[in-house]
Amino acid sequence: MIVTRTIPKLRYLHTALRRNYGASAVLMKKAADPIQQLFVDKIHEYSKKSKAAGGKLVDATPEVERELEQELSKVARQYGGGPGVDMTKFPTFKFEDPVIDPVA
């Protein structure tokens, strides 16, 4: 009787452990594979460079930054932006009632 009650619980535990192993493997500090470790190191390196760049592109050349500015200004012109226009502000709409002739 005890065995028949225990077996389903053990199966559930086995399934839960197998599922959680996949999620917890990501949380391990050391990767078992050198390729994985290299990937994690590159992610950490990029994170540090990104914080140092202060929101700009990481390792961007002046040419790349110039191209980015050109593309952003092109998009701003297409969607009604330009010098002095705040594109982050929600647009204001003005609805006016049409003038209707009175019915006699």
C-alpha cells in the first residue's frame, strides 16, 4: 500500500527534477564546456562595455555613428519630425465640430 502511494510521487519528483535541471543549469557559475564559458565571458565583457558607453553603440566607429544619425534623421523626417520637434511626445489631436446649417 505504501509503495503504490509512493511511486506516483517519485515519478512526479523525477519529472520535476528533470525539468528544473534545465533551468538551473543556466544559473551555474562555471560552464562545463569551454565554448559555453567563452560565450558567458563575452556576454560579461559586452555588459561592461555597454555600461561604459552610456547608452550609445558599443565599439562604434565614427562612420557607424554618422550612419546611425543619418538613418534616425531620415526616419524622423518621414514621420513628421525635424529640428525642435520632440518625437517622444504623444501627438495632440484637435477635433472640431462641423458647422451645420439650421433646419427651418
